[in-house]
Amino acid sequence: MVPIPWSQVRYWRCTGCGICCMYYNVTLKFDEWLRIVQKFGIGVTEAGLNKLYLAKKTDGSCIFLSKSNGVYYCMLQDMKPLACKLWPFKILSRPKYGRSREAEFNYKGRRLYVYVDPFCPEIRLGKPTPIMISKVIPEFIEIALGIRKQQIYTTGNFLPRIQINKNLYRLI
Ligand code: SF4
Ligand code: SF4
């Protein structure tokens, strides 16, 4: 779907519904691909035209998407690709999707353009809340710029941790 400027989004919070993990291809950077292949084998990835992806199950969902008691989990949590961490936000240095004034975001004096994919069902339109401006978007920007790894406001991980199969996996 056509991404919309962040200034049109009142609030977003990931509920771990799993929809993005069912319908989107996850592109991998080479170092992400290498780490994943070293741990899980080549079969969990796919190669496209000049791109590397996570493989999909026969139903089209990500090979690392799991469901337990009606709740979806990412089995790749500690190696989650950048593309997954940033979804449904897009942090750009140019206004690729137009409406530049609405998409502009000042991050510590640096001009960036922030868009949100409305395919995520948890997007709420309206005037952005203070927490969107002060916490959510800055965290997405810091992840995109590579100055932050830990996700707090940009994931459903604040929900309870659950133990499955000896390993601790968090919500998407
Ligand atoms: S980012 Fe959106 S679509 Fe993806 S799991 Fe979270 S709420 Fe669902
Ligand atoms: S968040 Fe996890 S389950 Fe979802 S697409 Fe990314 S790797 Fe797959």
C-alpha cells in the first residue's frame, strides 16, 4: 500500500497480530543472511534477483512465524532482520513517497522523512500523540540509523515473555 506521512498517524502499537509476517517478503542484508544461514542452514532463505529473502512456508507466511495458544511469535527474535524491525515505518533521507512537508521529521537537527505503511491494522489516523513523536518515531529512526538495537516502543515485546521449547521467545 502507498505509505502515508507520519504526521497523519495518531498512534501505532504492534499487537503481534502476525499479518505482516504472513504477507510480506523479508529482504535480508548480506550479514543478516550469513548469520541466519550459519545457524539454521541455507534452506530458511531464498535468493531472488539481486536480493536475499527469508523463505516462506507453503501458506505464504514467514518460515520463522510460529503460533501458540492463538498468539503469533517470531522464532528469529534475537536475529530479527532490520526490515522486520522497521516495519511498518520507513525512514528515508528523501521524500520518496511525496507529501514531503508532512513526512519531514527533525531528529536531533537532522532532516529525515518518515512514512508508515497503512497495511498494518494497528495504524490509527489523526494528530500524532506525544509518545509517537518523542518515543516511537525516534526509536524507529535510531534503529534505521544503526545507533540502537534494543526495541522498546517499536515491537510487541513489552507484552509478557513466554517460554517455548526450552528457548525464550518474545512476541513479534
Ligand atoms: S507490525 Fe502491524 S501487522 Fe505486523 S504484527 Fe505488528 S500489528 Fe500486526
Ligand atoms: S518478524 Fe520474525 S516471523 Fe515476522 S517476518 Fe520477520 S523474521 Fe519472520
